[in-house]
Amino acid sequence: MTTVQPLSGTSYTVWPVMWEYLNSKKLKQVDEDQALALIKRGAVVVDVRLADDFRQQHIEGAISVPMFRLTAGNEKWDKVKRFVMGSLAMKATERDPDFLKNFEKAVKGKRQQVIIACAVGGTLDTMVRVASTGKQCKDPDRSFGRETRSLKACYELMQAGYSNVVHLQGGLSSWRYNGYPVESS
């Protein structure tokens, strides 16, 4: 089974399938220095976090195209989701069914180089560096990397024919921590 239909929201492809696809297509993952160099050559940073989170702070010059939205429905499971998430002081979200349409409006064509960013970035890497030895080893908790919204967005964009998609590892948190420019709107 490659897709799931949740009780609330739209169906989606399961993460291991996305991970396999992104690896098979050799998704380019960049750090902050590499992203800055790409930006200087015309790449556009697209932040896929919720619009409210983007307004609070984002990478300088980034544009907002949220991949998720606040849970919109009024069915039983939508209400349950909002209640449970609210009781945990979290926002109940679902995939935005208009993500690709909104992305198309915001970005100049499918060949425009885009750097996709979210809060934490994630990774396709299944290895970790052991601090005491400096050696790389397989991490059983990362059998399929570390799943994030930005990687899910890369998958959807590449599936839709965008040919110049780059992923920002570490996302906004690493960007900000390492002193790169941020702004609010």
C-alpha cells in the first residue's frame, strides 16, 4: 500500500515510498552556505510551513507556499483532531489540496531553481556520526532518513514535473542558529 486515506484530510503517499523516490531521483540536499550560493545565482527559497509561522520569521527573501493548512473540515474526525491537538497546545493541520496550484502561481515555471525549506529540514541520510569516534554508522531510527514537510513538498513537486528542486537540510532552525539572515512579515 503506497497511499493512505486518513480519517481527516486528503490521502497521501507514505513516507518510505517518498524516500525511495527522492533517493532514486538523487534529490540535491544543501546546507546554508550552498543555499546562499544558489540564491546568489537566482534560486528562490520557498518556505512550506504554515503561513502564520512564515509571518513570524523566515529566511530573508523567501516566499511562502504552505504545504499544509489548518484542519478545515467539520466532520467528526476533523473536530476530534482539532480537540486533541488543541489540548496538546498544537495546531491541527492537514495537507493543503491546493499546494501545487499555489506553488505554480508563486514560482516562475517548472525549471526555476527552488530551495524548499521548512522548520527543521529533515534528511534522506540514514547514517549518523558517532561523536566519540567520528565514524559513520547506520542509525536504526533513521531507516528512511528523517521525514519533514520540506521533503514531502520536494516529493510532490518532483512528481508534478518540477525539475530543479533542491532541499535545505536543517531548515529555518539551522539557518537561524548559524546566523544567516532572517526576517518577519
